[in-house]
Amino acid sequence: MKGAAVPRNEDRHIQAVIFDLDNTLTDFMKAKENSITAAVDAMIDVGLPLSREEATEKIFAIYRKEGIEHQRVFNIFLEQTVGKVDYRMLAAAVVAYRRGREGSLVAYPHANLVLNRLLKEGYKLAVVSDAPGYEAWLRLTALGMQHTFDVVLTFDETGCHKPDPAGFLMALDKLQVAADRTVVIGDWKERDILGGRNAGLHTVYARYGDQYSKYADKVVGDPTEPDFVVDDLHQLLDVLDELNGPDHMGKEI
């Protein structure tokens, strides 16, 4: 990091980093859109009487209503569009969706470099995600990150969604680190940043990940200003340098 001497772990101000998962470590919405497009094309190939654009809009309308992780979106879509769950179309959609997801889910640039650097330098690492546990672990495993974090908390463990600070506070307790010695990085001001601030953490807004399509189930609320803003995950290292220096204040890196 900038070539400066790295403080010993016990002397360093920041001891832990908490990551959001989707759109912070991986471009989840891009993977979701690619998967849905593949599923729609597969259904059209077996007789779906809609264009790709019409079908995609209807599917994401269901996601907006039911949540982006809803598991029966194709069932609902088929009931709405063809009047029943056509199993030929459903099977085509599910197989194509899974293939599309496997090919699209990748880590953001520099994610592995940053995580490896933090591990080498002795930071405690956690994930706090609103995703269901199974889905979160599928994504972490697909990214090769299933052994990276000391703590992984999903909705299954926390029972709440951000900006409720409970998940962050639970992570702090498990990591045995104080809030003022912990950084959270996430792409969603109304959830990750507000929730982190409510828990007393230093907050880093992953602006690079806040590229939600018009289909995303974002909530409406007053944006919460973060302590730091980054446009590349690699800049998190600069944030940590700043916070571990003799003086630190919020700024855009």
C-alpha cells in the first residue's frame, strides 16, 4: 500500500473489514440480467409468445415486487403470461438461467488481490449480506472465496435487512473487534452505508458497484453520505492507509 511501512497488527487502528457481497465483491446485477436473458431466450425457443424485451420486463417486475432473490419467479411469470406453469418452458428457463449464472458470476477486478493483501496483513474479514444463506454461499463458493472470511452472516443468521445494524453488530461480536476499529464497504447507501453508520463503523461507499439497472429492487430513501467513496475496490487499500495514519477524516479517494 503506497510503499509505506505497514504497522504491526496490534498498533494499527483498523483491525477488521466487513464486506457487502452483491455488487461489492461481484457484479451480481450483471450476472442476474445475463441469466434472465438466457432464460428468456430459452423459453422463446420452446414457444413463449413474447419478445425478449417484454419477457425481461415482466420478470424483473416480479423481482421488484417479490424481491431479487425470489426462487419461483419463472413459475409466477408463466402463470401470468401463458396461464399455467408450462413445465417445458420452466425447465428450459431454469437450465438456461443456471448456465448463464455460472458463466457470468465473477469477482470484480482486484477483488482477490485486495482480499489476499488484507489476509496477509492480518485483518479480520467478514461478509454481511441480505441474501439468503444458501444463495450467498453458492456465490462465495463460485468465486472461490468460501475460505476467505472469518465470519459470513446472511439473512438466515441475522433475521433482518440492512440498514438495521444488527448484522454488523453481530459481526463485530464474532470478530471481537470494536466498531471504531472496523470498516464496512458496500454499494448501497440506503442499506450498507446507513446500516454501517448506525453500528458505529467507518463507511466506504463502493460507487463502482452502484450501477443498478432499472430493474433492481432498490428502496427509496435519503442517501446517507459515507466517510469514503471508491470507484475501484483496489482503492480500499488507500482508505485503510488513511485510517491507519496519524490523522484521518472522510474523503473521496
